[in-house]
Amino acid sequence: MLKRRNNSSRMRALLALAVLVGSLAIALTVPVRLGLDLRGGTQIVLETRSTPTTDAGREATDRTLEVLRGRVDALGVAEPTLVRSGENRIIVELPGVQDPKEAADVLGRTAQLTVHAVLGTAENPGAATAPASPADPASARTLPDESGQPLRLADAGLTGQDVKGADARFDQQSGAGWHVTVDFTGTGSDRWTDLTARAACHPAGDPQRRIAIVLDDKIISSPQVAASVSCGAGIAGGSTQITGSFDDTEARELALLISGGALPVPVDTVEQRTIGATLGDAAITAAAWAAVIGTCLTALFIIAVYRLMGFLATLALACYGLISYAALAALGATLTLPGLAGFVLAIGMAVDANVLVFERAREESAVRGRSGTAGTRSALSAGFRGALSAIADSNITTLIAAALLFAFASGPVRGFGVTLGIGVLASMISALLITRVLAEYAVSRPAVFRRPRLTGIAGSGWVRDRLVRRDPSPMRRPRRWLAASGLVLVVAVAGILVRGLDFGIEFTGGRLIEYTTSTPVDPDRARAALTDAGFPRAVVQSSGDTALTVRAEHLTDAEAATVTETVGRLGGDTQKVRDELIGPTLGDELRRNALIALGLALGAQLVYLAVRFRWRFATAAVGALAHDALILVGAFAWLGKPVDGVFLAALLTVIGYSVNDSVVLFDRVRELIARDRTAALSRLTDRAILQTLPRTVNTGMGAALILTTLAVLADDTLTDFALALLIGLAVGTYSSVFTAAPLAIELHPGRNAPRRPAASGVPRARRQRERERERERS
């Protein structure tokens, strides 16, 4: 038996070493990709649109994506990202690009290139008829040339499909400046030769000797065929030059559009957002400080409570950070601002599994009265064995929420789901593998043999001692707790109905511009100035002394410039750090996806818990977390906080996180029912609450330290995120005991027999010891 245990420990140690070595190698060689909100840049969401001849479905969108990829590559943007979202949307991320209008113009233009014979000028409709004249010259297309002179054009002789490539070049020998060289395909070369051969039959100076090159219904060049080209011969060689007053940027952009070819279907810009590098630096700094300080505070708390085991758990926590980082890098995940917050939050969640194990070990040690190395090691093994089901169930419910975030959300919220899921898996590896290896090695040392209380699990702990002495019965009157929960729920719903929800720009559509100013700007003063400037419905908010946000439903670029000028007059040196444009279609989609994700999260967790527990316990747990979600939404309504994409991430996290306490509690109730099937459910629930409350207190403190640090040190966005999670943490801790537990009791009317009166004169402590001895015998 001892040999088998040693082999298992050795295997765990080798596996832990392999995981850490692999994670370290990945962390040192593969960098994590930062999202635009952390390093700055532009994100554009394009939506393909059907035409009478082409349906904007998945296939057309994929072809459009490939054309756009060629254009973006030609722009020279480092590490661009282009992905299709749904059937007809394309998300383009351009790191370092700070002009979304210019990027959107290049990406969204259809680039319909056509080449036409010129029939004459509009002022001279009686010009000699060219061989390429249409059957009805009166219906010929008329467009102004580069100088503004209207030209009548024949049908297109070539299209963008006949173009093989284009390149911007600078003519150093003649000093003519920049020009664009266009190369044709084999068929295009023949058509070009035929087109120029017919134009060369007209005398010099005749408009019909010109060839018009049209891009998106605009003549970009209408050169005259050179006098050296004879009638009927044309220009061979398969290439031509477009000359004009180009600078280097214009020439490269023109070459990019021509060589990129025509988009299969038109595209509309649904959303565009630009985030300045200053915001990214501030967010990274704030989150980094929050991670360092919050982790240190959590580590000190865990060490103070669990001594040596707490110190080893802190080492495992550092290993958890390494594993999570390596997993992000290996998967190629993009770390966004909410994702970074989820990474910091998962540090607090990683403490939970360790606390579950240590508290279970303390129970075993107190019940069995063991001491010394053998007793401590046995209690530790029993702690890992007894806590396994609670750890698995609580983390799987959180993984369900993370999976739904990834499946149904988009952008930063989806990135948050990725980091949350990675964090949960890494925390399980950290607690069940690395912590166990370190703890089993430590309790086998001679120094620990002489000082068993140094481990921190040899005693029961002061929280458990006080509970044993007082022996409270919180579930004696469960309906009172349900009434209290219902009252809080009514207040929350009243906030939603009375105050309403301040939906963020992602849901309402419109434009949001954020500025930093050299001098503080009073929001009321800015609001009045914008009203005078013609923006009475603009929403003005300040965050900090020199940060100002202006939000309006619709702002053109000219109106946005007016807003910037108005803010600049009030705040001195003003810098735009964020500019977001979101159409109402995206807002409807986010709202729909949020409801879908919320409903599926509740349904999926209900099904899972019903399989793992009885359906009544599952209903109670899901009812409690729905209660938590409504209270969180109501609290933000009363506080006037925005309900945006970041809040959505927090809300769905609370759904996964708040159910943990209920799962741990019901796991213990299930265990007690298996031991005693005759006792009243209310009494068994009382015992389960008292046995799991130390874990609830210690885990809640660890998470609260991280979130409080995040709320204090982070910027405005992360502050609201941390506030939402703090509210969810507090409400979830309360509801697991005073909502889920009494609801489960009321759903089990057959097991709510009255509690047997205790024998008079028997102290509570003695009754507790008798119950513990009875449990040990069982």
C-alpha cells in the first residue's frame, strides 16, 4: 500500500515538473498577443451587402475577406487580424492605425476598375463616331475627367478582372514623380491592345484618342494614346502607366485598390473604433499593479490562515500564473482589457480550490484527532479526496459560463471568456497537482513531524471553533430568509423599472469620443457648451480630473470635429484617445446575444446540476444565481452605471462564480444525506452550512482582496468591472446560504420534519462532539 502511494506521488511530481517546464519554455519563447485596447489601433467591423446578382452569404463573404486581406497586407500594418464573424461580417483589427476613416475608406471601397474608350466631350456630342461607339450614343455614360471636363464613355472594354497587378513607382530619371504601373492578364492584354489600337486612329488632340480609366465611378486617369502608336497597332506588352499629380501615399493607395481587385459584394462599415496608445499603457499599468498588490495581499492572508500550507499554496499560485500565461500564448489568444481583468480575477478564484482542500483536511484532522506526520498526511490525503467532487462541480459550472461567453459573445467579451476558461483549468492543475505535490513533500519532512501545527491543518481553525461552540441553526425558519431575499429582489427590479438601464454604446449605437485635457473640465459646463454648439442630446461624463467622454447617437466626422473643438476650448491642450462608431445593427445583435448567452447559461447549469444533484437542488441553485444576476443589474440601475460589453462579461462571470458556493454547500448536503437518510433536511443543511462556512469566508476574502485592489487602482472601465464583481461576490455568498439553501428546503416538503428537541442540560458542545463521533463511526 505504501509502495503504491509512493509511486502515485512520484508520478504526480513528474507530471507537475513536466507541466511547469513546458509552460516556462512557452512563456519564454511565445509572446502573448495584446488586443487593440492594450496597445492601440483601429478595429473595423464590415458587413457584406447583397446585390441583385450576388448574395452576400458565407461564400461571398469569404471571397471578400481574401480581397481585404490583400489590401491590408499592402498597407504594411504589423500583425493585422481579419476574421469572419457569422455569415456576413468581417472583423478587421489594425494595430497602430490611428485614423479609422482612412482605413475604412481603403477597406470598404469596392474598387470597381473599368477602362473605357472616349466617345467625345459632353459639349461636342457630334464628334466623329469611333469604332467603339455604343448603338445609342445618347445613352453613353458621362463622367468628368481629372480637370472637370465631362467625357462621354463607351461601354467598358476592360474590368478589374483583367488586371494582374499594380505597383506605385517613382520616376527618378524624368522627374515626372510618382505613377502607377498596371499589368494586365493575357486576355486583358489583348483587350488593351485592341482598345488602344482603335483610339490611335483619331488625330492628336481629339478626345477620342484618349482612354478613360475609371475607379468607383470616377475617372482617375484619361491619358491620350501616344503619337508613336499607329492606327490599328495599339499598345502591346500587357502593361500601362497611370500618371498624374500623385504623392507617394496617393500612388500607393491607388495601386493597392487596383491590385486588390474588386470586392465580390459591397461592404458597409457597421462599427469602427480607435483606441489610443495612452489608454492601453494606463490599462496595462493599472491591471499589473492590481495583480501584484492583490496577489501579495491574498498570499499574506492565505499564509496567515494556513501557515505552511498557505505558503505552499502561494507557490502554486505563482505556478498557476505561469501556466495561464503559457496557455494564452500557446493558443494564440488575444489578451484584451476585460480579458486582463479576467486573468487577475482568476487569481482569486485559484485560491478557492486550495481552501476547499485545506478546510476539508482540517475537518478530518479535528474529527479523527490525529497528530504527527502520519496523521497530518492522512488528513491531507483525505482533504484532497473529499474536496474533489466540490472542486470539479464548482469549476465545471464556471467553465460552462466561460464556454457560452466564447460561443455567443464577440470582441473583448469573447476574449474574457477565453482567459476565464484558461484560468479555471489552470487553477485546478495548480491545486490538485502542484499544491498536492508540494504539500505531501512538506508534511513528510522531519521538521514538520516535530511541529505538526506548523502545517496549518492540524487544528480546526478559529472560525470553525466558534461555530462549534455556538451551534447556530440558520435554517430553523427558512421562509424568513426567502422573504428577505424577495424584498431585496423587489428593490433591484424597482431600480430597473424606475431608473432604467443606461445601455452602453455597444447596445444603443452611435459614437463615443474620449478626451484627455490639460486642465479639468466640469461635465455640466461641457454639456452646456455642447448644447450651444448644437448637440443638446450629447451625454457627457468625466472619469478622473482630466478625462472626458462625449457620447451621442449620431455624429458625422464634421460634427465630431466640432465636438473636439468645443472640448478643446474648455480643457486647453486636448487629445483624443478613443473614437468609437457603432451602428444600431450591432447593438441589436449584442442585446440578442446577451439574452441568448444568459438563458443558455442558466439552462445548461440547471441540466448539469440536475444530473449531479437532485433536480430540486439544481432548481434552488439556478434560482439563486438568477436572483444574483437580477440584483446586480438592479444595483447598476440604481447607481446609474453603464450596462455595456464589460458589464456583460461581469454579469456572466457572476452567473458562473456565484453558483460555486451553492454547489459546495449542496455537495456537503448530499454527503450528509447519504450518511443519515432519516434526519430532517433543514438540520442537515444547518450542519452543511457550519462545515462549509470557513471555506466560504476564506475564499471570499481572497477574491475580495483582488477585486478591491482592481477597483481602487484600475481606470474607469476596470473600476466598474471590479465593482460589478464585488457586488456579485457579496450577493452570491449571501444567496448560497440564505436563498439557495432555504429554497431547496421548501422544495423538499417531505424531508422537513420538525427538529427533535435536545435533552435538557446537555451542552451544545457536547452534542456536537457526539455528532462528530457518530460521523466517524459511519
